[in-house]
Amino acid sequence: MEEHHTTRQPDSSSNEDVVSLRSPGEDNSCNGSIRKGCDPYGQSQRSKLQNQRARINQQINKEMRMRAGAENLFRATTNNKIKETVALELTYVNSNLQLLKEELEDLNSNMEVYQTDSEAVNVPLIPLGLKETKEVDFSTPIQDFIHEYYGEDGLLYQKEIKELMDLRQAMRTPARNQTGLGLLMEYYNQLYFLDRRFLAPHENLGVHFHWYDSLTGVPSCQRALAFEKGSVLFNIGALYTQIGARQDRSASAGIERAIDAFHRAAGAFDYLKENFSNAPSLDMSGPALCMLVRLMVAQAQECAFERVALGPRDADLVSSLRLAQEAAQVSDVYLLARGAMSQPPMKNYVPCSWASLVQVKSEHFRALSHYFAAVALCDRMASEDTAEAEKTLLHFYVSPCARPPLGQLLGDAQQRRKFGKAHLRHAVMRHEEAIRLHGVCKILRKIDTLQDVLVLAHKRSLDKYSELEREDDFEPTLEAPHIRPAQSQQEPDMTLPHFVPVADLFQRLVSGRLQSFSDAPFRK
């Protein structure tokens, strides 16, 4: 895996360009110092889930090694009897691999474990599981580098080496809070210094870094420190998704923390996409990271809609129309995320439950946008100032040709009722499609809160439609115009990593090696 630095490079004597991402949420499930991770055998649901993921990853790794050996034997042998035996063994191995991958997909689809414990009904958000890794021993390589390039006894730095290894061990099981993020960021920062202090370009420590794909469990191994750094940065983004998903979004403070977390997750994935290339695992490839960025931006936009819906709203035209446009914006960004998931190679990579939930949400929020448009037209027009109403409606629809003249729409209650009825009919249709899609996916059917939200919204639109229905109304129902999505301050943006000073574990070493590699005696 190669690392590309598209951002400003630091001065060799400065500590300014090491990444630091602030945590937006707290979790009391694990307490400890910055050097201590969660108990990997802890009894929390999240710990159990991550422990199961680690077990399955190891089994996948074992089966893949067996398959590779069997394939090599099959190609090498000319004995037909051995070929038949190996072919049968390959069938069993491939069958086991398929079962393990399905089991891992079920774990990746388990969203409820990561949601808030609040009694409030929140639509579940999609979290990302952490990448698993094997233990690494830095002792001998770093001691050799210290002796060869600095002319010092590497044994004198056993304390620093142990601290680095303890930090790596701790960051494998980070708490879902600021302490957990601190562990990951501290280790990422130390890798930055390790890279600049000990390694010349295209040189490596000689240590093999083993990481497992976050979604498939397929193992990858590289000696490049960039691969280690990229995997840690990926886990920083993944941990932010878990922090965002667990916030209580029934209160404005929880919504703000969730928005901030998903912004930072998107920023971490985008930074990884722009600064690292040739990833050996699919979860860190360009298409996967683009998909994750779109998904996180969509979830942040959903939280932004909830912030508007939760806040105080006057019963007027402007507030209802803006809420309709916010819902349309959420639908659009989820549609973009769905598009990214449906393209190869993501189509067969993303868990089916993720793709289904994204599609359900796109339909659900499109329905909500038409519902709030109908409420605005049917219930909010009478008391609204004509000038303000005309200004708001002017940019409400995507195509002005799809609606009647503003004067007619504002002055004719019958015409407003027709358009309101058209919006409600479209809302009902979209709600029914969301419920249908929800019922198709086995995993989503198990999420009661999601079904409750979908059914309640559908019933509300049906009840409103019944209010407008008249026995003597024989005119055909109009086609609801497309609502223009909101392009306001509520639109989420990615929060990119920013850089702050950090202490170098090996700062006792002389600074000559850190400043320049141009005159250093590089190993052949």
C-alpha cells in the first residue's frame, strides 16, 4: 500500500502534521488511561460482537490457507486419484468459506447492538465494524535500526519499544468514546514519527502487518508501514460511525454529536482515499471508501433533518416547505449512496441489509417530503403573507412549469387542495414502497423500531389523504411535481482530519536521521 501526501508536509523539526480527530461522544462502557483498551472478553454486546468477528476472521484465514495449498497441489500433481481427492477437499473448503462469510455478513448487519439504549424511537443508523489485526513484535527490527543508523545500543530503548507495542495492543480494542479514539490517534501519530525517524522512502521495517477486511474478513499482509497507518485511520473512521450510531437523537445535543461523528467519519475515509493507494484489501479501495463517504454524509444529513424536525417550528408555510425540502435532500443523498453500493465491485461486497436500508430510507424520506408539502399547501396557506409565500414557493419545485402560476396557487384554495392531494398520493405510494422493501429483507424485518416508524408515517399520510377526499370529487388526481432538495446550511459536509503536536516516543534519539535521509547509509 502506497501513501501519498497531498497535504502540507511538516518541517522536520516540527510535530504539527500528526492527525488528531476530536471525539463527539462519551461511552462509560470502558474506562482507563490512554494506554488501555477495552477488555476483549468483556460482556458488553459490542465486545461480544467484535470478539465473534475476530474468531470468524481467524477461521476465514485458516480456510483460505488450506484452499491455497490445495489449489497448488491440484496444479502440481499429475495423479488423477490425487486430483479427485484434492478437488473434493476444495469443495468442502469453499463451502466452509461461504458459510463463514455469510456468518460475518450477519454480524455486519447487526445494527441494533450499536444503537442508543434510549427508549425514544430512532431509525437505526449503519455503523462499521473495526478491522481486526494480529499482534506485531517491533523489538528486533527497531533495535537493529537504532544500532545501524544511530550507532546506539537498541537495548537501551526497550522501554520505548514496549510502550509502542503496548499502545498497539490497546488500540486493537478501543472504547467507543474519546479514550478509544485517543488510543487510535496516538498510535497513528507514533507511526508517523516511526516512519520519518527510521525509514527512508521505499524502505520498510521488515515487519509483516496482518489486517482483516472489515466486511469480508479476508486477510491481507504487507510490510509497508503505510498499510498499518491506513488501517488505523480506517478504524478511526469506523469508530466514529459507532459513536454516531449510539447517540440519543431524541434530544438536540445527541443529534449534534451524531452529526459531528458522521462528518468526522466521512472526513477520515475521504482523507484515506486521497492519501493512500494500492490498498491490498477491498474495504480500503477507492470504490469502497467513496461508498463509505457517501453513506456517512447521508446519515449526517438524516440527523440534520431530525434536528430541524425536533426544533421549534411555527405553523406557517415557510417552516413546512423547508422541512419538505430537507426530507427531499435526505432522500437524494441516500439515493447517491445506493448508487455507489450498486456498482461493481461494491454490488457483491456490501451487506444486503445495508443496501436495503439505504433504499428504504430513500423512499421513506421522499414520502416525508411530499407529506410536508401537502401540509404546507393545505393547512398553512391561509395565514401566510402573500409576498413571503410567493418568494418561498418560487424555488420550491425543481421545474416551475410543473406548477400553476403562483397567483393561482396562492389565491385558489381548491387548486391548493388538488396539489396537496397529489403530494399525499405520492407520499402514500412511496411509504408503501418503503414498507415493501423493508419486508423483503430478512435482517430489516427484525428491527422493530424501523417498522414502527415506517407504519406510523404511512398511516399519517393515509389519514391526511382521507381528510381531503370528497365523494363528489371526480377530477383526476394531478401528478405531484418534484420538490427541490434543500441547499442550505443544514447540508452536511465532511470534517477533515486536522493536525496537532504530539510527543515522539523515540525523541531521545539524535535528530540527524529524522531531518534528512539524503546522506544516510541506507541498507541495500
